[in-house]
Amino acid sequence: MNLPPRLSFAFLPTPIEPLPRLSAHLGGPQLWIKRDDQTGLAGGGNKTRKLEYLLADARAQKARAVITGGAPQSNHCRQTAAAAARMGFRCVVVLRGEPPAKITGNTLLDDLLGAEIVWTRDASREAVMQAVYEKEKAAGNDPYLIPIGGSNTIGASAYAAAVEEVADQTGDGAGFTHFCFASSSGGTHAGLAVGAKALMPNTRVLGISVDEPVDALRANVARLATETAAFLGLPFTVTPAEVLATADYVGGGYAIMGDRERETIRLLARLEGVLVDPVYTGKAFGGMVDLIRRGALTKSDRVLFWHTGGQAALFAYADQLV
Ligand SMILES: Cc1ncc(COP(=O)(O)O)c(C=O)c1O
């Protein structure tokens, strides 16, 4: 694949660790975890990989400010703020809703990392991001707009490259039958689907939705994967029917923590000393555990869970976790 230029601030390759105590507890497939929660910058997570490519593009375009947006506890915004600080860029993050009474978790970190926070209040996030872009441009700050989740062809390329990383790390992909991970804006999912189609065609790439209905997620991932494959010079497309996804574990909705997430966070913490978060990885890991308990993933499977980070949000949910 013809990867675009990238900066180098992520700790790569991230380790692949077995989860022997959890595998034995569940009596199902052999489980491994890809520690993309340890990608560095200010707390790790999947966005660091994407930002290596996105900020290389920003720098090539002579930007001096980056603008992005997300939910109040957006890990993407926090890592964008960190990467911008590292690069000496100004950073504005547009967060959905009203300013909270108490600043905590990722929002606190956005502030510590020097990002300006703009709250959307009643307006749409896209409209506010565009307005901020125009304002920064008029002020002569040479802004660069990063879409929600960093999920465009440049950002998704990072996850196609991450499959190459797993292939290099394990020799032959370690015979992984499945990749499982949290999917939302689709960049991680699209990149992994493209990388696997090119390099590990026997591995099934199962995205567990944390918010989107399954048909919308499949359509979005197929579109982005097809565009990313073309961007990387790969000779294939990805159809919605090829995109493996489930929305059975969205539960109460985006960022709503229920019993499944709460139990999963404790299970993984106490059996393996690994922390997952209430919004993304706890939901996805809980979904994967349920698929194992229901026999959809079996003893003969070898499953790699991509830990995409998010632990900073744990502190914003402290009241609901204890
Ligand atoms: C911790 C974590 N996991 C997974 C995701 C989903 O990744 P994507 O937006 O590429 O679907 C995000 C996105 O914000 C995230 O912060």
C-alpha cells in the first residue's frame, strides 16, 4: 500500500498480549489484546495513529492551527490537543452541548493541553466547526479542519498500516480469526477492513458499534474503506455486505453506561489488570464477551481485541462505577 507521509510521535508497534486468565474464565476462544491504548501522547488510544498522518498533512499544508470536534468526553479531541501541542499548533476543540458544571476526564485534559474549548450549545457541531474555521482563517491562523474522529481517508490509512504492523509483529498474522473493536465514526473500522482485505484475508474484521445503527455503520465504513483503498492504490472496493458489524451492544446509547459495561470493566480489570472505558472499549469488549458466551465465537477461534483507549473517561463516570 502507498501510505501517505506521516509524523512519528506514536509508540509503535503497540504490544500484543495474551489474555490467559480471561480466556480460561470464559472457556471460549484464545484471546489477545492489541494495546493501542498505549500509543503515547497524552494517554494513548486509536487517534494517535490517525493523527500521525493527519498532522503530517496539516504541516504539508502549512497550517498553524487545528480544529476538530467531538462529544464532551472525546478521546479524539484530547489526543488532537496533545498532538497539536507537540507540533506547536494552536488547537480549538468543538464539544457538543453546554459547558458542564464540573470539568473532568478528557475535558479537563483538553484544557491542560492548551486547547481552546468551544461548546456547541444549541447549534450543530458541523456548523460550529465551520464557523470556528472561518474565524481562525480570518484571524490569519492558517487552520486545518480534522473531521469528527479523524475519520477520512488519511486517518483511516493509519489503521490499514496497523494491520501491516500486526503482520510484521506476528509473522503470519498469528492465525487470528477475528479482530474485534469499538466502532463509531468508522475510520478505525474502514482502515482495518482495508488492511485485512489486502494482507490478512482470512481474518474477520468485526466492528462493535457504540452508537450507530448497523446499516448506517456498514454503509459509512464501506464508503470510507473503498475511498481509502483507492487512496492507498489498492485494487479493490469494499461493499456494505462485506463489512462485518453488530449494533447489538449499543445498550442505552452513546456514552450511556449500563450493567454490561460496568461488569466488563470490572471483569477485565480484575482478571487481567487491563482497564477499558465506559463509552467505547467497555461496550465493545462487553459485546465480544457476550458473543463468546452465546457461542458465536468458539474455542477454535483466535480473537484479537483492539484496545482503542479511552480510559480518561473512567474518571468522568466515577459516580456510576462504584
Ligand atoms: C476509545 C475509542 N475507541 C474507539 C473509537 C472509535 O473509533 P472510530 O471513530 O475510528 O470508529 C473512539 C473514537 O472516538 C475512541 O475514542
